[in-house]
Amino acid sequence: MTAALPFVQSMHAAALQRRLPGSGLAWLDAARTDALQAFADRGLPDQRNELWKYTSLRALAQRAFAANDAAAASRAGAAALLPVPARQGSRAVFVNGAFRADLSSLDALPEGVAVQSLAAALRDAPEPLRFLLDKRVDDDDDGFTLLNRALAADGLILKVAAGAEVGEPLHIVHVGLAAEAAAAFHLRSLVELGKGARLRIVEHHVGEPQTGHLTNIVRDIGVHANAHLDWTVVQQAGADATLLRRSKVRLHDDAALDLHALELGGKLVRHEIRAELAGARSRFNSRGAFVLHGRQHADMEVLVAHRGRDSFSNAVWRGVADNRARGVVHGRILVQPGADGADGSFYNKNLLLSPDAEIDTRPALEIYADEVKANHGATVGQLDEKVLFYLRSRGIPLETARRILVRAFCSVALDGMDPAPLREHCEALLAEQLPEVSA
């Protein structure tokens, strides 16, 4: 019999060592046990799984992680890492997977907005979370979503009442700090907007350079009729961090979600976005960019399913990689039967700045309805020498000209980002992250 891999061993050890929030609830204990058993049967996703085809987990499988960071609730140093936009206004802060009330600021949220950590909700009123946590294993679950079901110890429960309008952004900050050992943190979150509600979320990921932690986030986002969610992700995880996320979005009639994503940090990062346009005239817009160097690996999965009539989706993603970095972009548009009048598009352009860098891009369309518009496109290339020549002919040095072009290439992903100070902050981060472009 083959010995279990260190990663698998450490996850099973974590299940035995920790008493998770909500332990003792029969339905929750059963759901966790079922998920852990399914993980034992399926293991980590490998490259036979189409959604993981270009992301190898062989190195991760050889690593063992501690069950948690026992000092997360009091560990110092997180305040200094809070991003500038999050230092003012409302924020919910997690440090090494644990909600930190002392660093959060939620008092200024308007009436109709309820924010609570998952751990607190399971302690105070667990029954309303049964629909979220008591789910059967299905074919869409991979090893990490199963581990999340089995081991999630915290997360954010955010509900916005019907008609509530939140003017200022709510910042959700995940901070990674060095601990005695690299640990695995599993967070399960819920975001729900009632009919006609309006909310802007800015999600930050920051961390110390050499933490080595694994953060596994699964979240459900529900946007009800006529509601609008503006969601910005600014990912600057520590240089040695592993960050895995799955976000399931469901949009009802006339609901809208606008997503902007800037993926800059981490050693191995992945975001699987599953957007279901269930309602008539629902709208999903996404713009994103990743900038990779060294041996970073980023995997962006944007999976859009049109189910409602006259639904609309538009995705524009950009990627840049240098040195031996590797990027993956998979955009799939699925138009289900009955989604007549749907309009979906996905465009991805990428730049390779080194002969050893690699970006794999896979746009896909599946259409099972009539009278629809759907299109996609993808390119992988290098900087345009003619444009470089033009800039140099105007007296601009070669290195400066290259950085100008790369910055302009990526900044398309920030179009439409609000408010203006947030966009300026993201533009500055992008400029700092852009790799040196050599001849």
C-alpha cells in the first residue's frame, strides 16, 4: 500500500487535532466527516482534472502543514501590513486565518448590513448557516473544496438587507504573518445582497515575505434582483504563500456584479470564479491582470454559465510573465438551454518577457440556446518592436519605453475601477510590480 503524501497526512492530522467551531452539531459533524472521507478517496486534483491541467501540485503534495496558528488571535505585526485604502473606513481583518476584532472596524457600517465571523456565527446562531455548510459532496468538488468543508474554522458572513445602499467600500483584509511553522488555513464565507441593495467590497491579500502558509478560501456570493455588487481584489500575498480560492456567484433578475482583480503576489495562487447568471438580464463584468516574476505560478479560472434570458457577461484579462514564471488563464462561457438572447465574451491577452516564461490560455464556448451572441479570443506574444522603435525615435530610452508599454498593457484591467483613490493605489502597485524588461 502506497504511503500517504505529507500534505494528505497533515490534513488528516489537522482533522484529528482541532476542535473546530460548531463541533458537536450533528449535521455539521456529519458534513465534515463526509467531506474528509471524500478527500481521502479523491486526493488532490491532478492534471487529469481539466480545470487543473496546467497547474501541477506535485511540490505542494510533498509539504506538510500545521493545523493552525495557535497565536493568530494575538500575533503582532498585522497592523503595519494593512493596505493604505483599508486604514480608513470599514474593514474586516483576518490574520493567519482568524478574524481579528481588534484590527477590524465595522461600527460605521449603515443599518441593514450585518457582518459576523463564521466562528462567531457558529457559536451564537448556527442553524441559519445550515444551507451553506450542510451540503452533499458532488462532482464539482475538488480536493481543496472538500478540505474546506471538512476543516473551515473561520470566514466572513456578510448580509445586506433589501434596499440598503452602502456608500463607502467595505475592506476585507487577509494578512499572513510568520509563525512557528507553515500552517494551512481554511475559510468559508458568504456574501448575500438583498433585492435592490448596493455594496462595494475591496478584498486585500497581504503578507510577510517568507510565511509559507496555505490559505484555502471558498465563498458563496448571492446577488438578488436589481442588486449590484462592485468587487475589487488586490492580491499581494507573501512571496512564499500558497493562496487558493473558489468563488461561486449567483445573479438573479437584473442583478449585476463588476469584478476587478489585480494578482501580484504569492508563490502559487489560483482563483476559480464560477459565475451563474441565473436571472433574466443579469450582468457579470470582470477585468483582471496578473504580473508574475521569478518562479511564481498563477491560475485564473473564469467559468460563466448563462441560464437567464438576455443575460450579459464580458471578461477582459491580461497576463505578464518573466523569468521562469507561469500563468494560466481559462475562460469558459456556457450558454444553457433557455438562455435565449444571452451575450457573452471573453478576451485574454498575454505578454512573455523572458524565453523561459510560459502562459497557457484556454478560451472556450459551449452554446445550447438560440439567438445568442458569444465570442472569445486569446493571444500570447511579446512587445511590439515597431511600437518600441516609435517610442525610441521620440527620445525615450529603451528600458523606459518597454515599461511604458507593459504598464499600458496591464492598466486596461483597471478601467472602470472606483473610487479614484483606489484606482490610483492599484496603478502604483502595478508600477512597482512590473518586472525589469531586458533586451
